[in-house]
Amino acid sequence: MAIWPDMTRIHHAPTPSLKRTLRNTLVLALVLARTAVAPALAGDAGAGKDVFKTECAECHSIKEGRNKKGPSLFGVVGRKAASLPDYGYSDALRGQTTWTWTPEQLHAYLSQPAKRANPGTKMKYDGLNDQKQLDDLITYLGTIH
Ligand code: HEC
């Protein structure tokens, strides 16, 4: 008879610890998920906003649907090149059917003169040499969704 209270305790004991284990696993999964995207988006978005203002805002807006001389950069990270339906792209950019604006692609494109990265483009930009500014800028663009 004396064994019953013990059995009850044993029976109930795993429940809270299992919950804790699941919660810890979830927290760990979230931490790992963040770490996994970190290398490509390691810059400082606040500083990147200033880079955007000085380097890009003359021709680009980050507002959805707002095209200036260049197409809107709303949601540009992860977008296929030349894919906005309401912007008149050059044939040169339209021809880049395999390009998607991943952080890596943006890095490669923006670190050199646009006309070298994409001969025939109508984006007149000489490129950004400063690697930190480039990382900050791309991190900032990644927040615009
Ligand atoms: C002098 C104007 C000008 C400046 C400055 C400029 N761009 Fe552009 N950008 C353009 C134009 C025009 C296009 C369209 C290119 C084409 O169709 O060939 C373009 C296209 C792009 C595209 C392709 C978008 C798409 O929908 O495929 C990206 C990405 C881009 N610019 C990013 C930037 C960033 C980031 C900066 C700042 C570092 C910048 N540009 C500076 C004019 C500019």
C-alpha cells in the first residue's frame, strides 16, 4: 500500500521536466536559426540606413511600389532581379534571369561599378569599396520587408 504515493509522484514527475526540455529545445532551435543567418547579415542596420541615404536614396526608395530613377528596394533581399512589374528595367538587367538578390549577390553587385557587374545597365553607380558600409547597408536592406 505504501508504494502508491511514490508511484504517483514518479508518474507525475516527468511532465514538468519534459515541458522544460521541450522549451529549452525550442529556445536552442531559435538561437541556432538566428546564428545560421548571422554570417550574411552581420552588419549594423542602423548604420546601413545612413549608408542607404547617402549612396542610394537619390535613385531608390524603400517604400513598396515607389519607383524613382531606380526601382523600389522594398523587399529586395531575396527578390529575383528585374522582377517588379511596374518598373521599366534595362534589357541588360532583364537578361539576368538567374540572378536573385541574396546578400551575397548584392555584395558582389554593389562592390564594383554597376556597368561592370551588369554591362548595359542603366544604374549609374561606381560601387562601394568600404566592406563594413556594404555589410551594414545589406543588413539594413534585409530589414525592409
Ligand atoms: C544614380 C542612380 C542610382 C544609384 C545612386 C543607385 N542605383 Fe540602384 N538602380 C538604379 C537604376 C536606374 C536601376 C535599374 C537598372 C536597370 O534596369 O538596368 C537600379 C537597379 C538596382 C537594383 C536591381 C533591383 C531589381 O529590381 O532587380 C538594385 C538591387 C539596386 N539598384 C541597388 C542599389 C543600391 C543598394 C544602391 C546604393 C548603394 C544603388 N542601387 C544606387 C539607379 C541607381
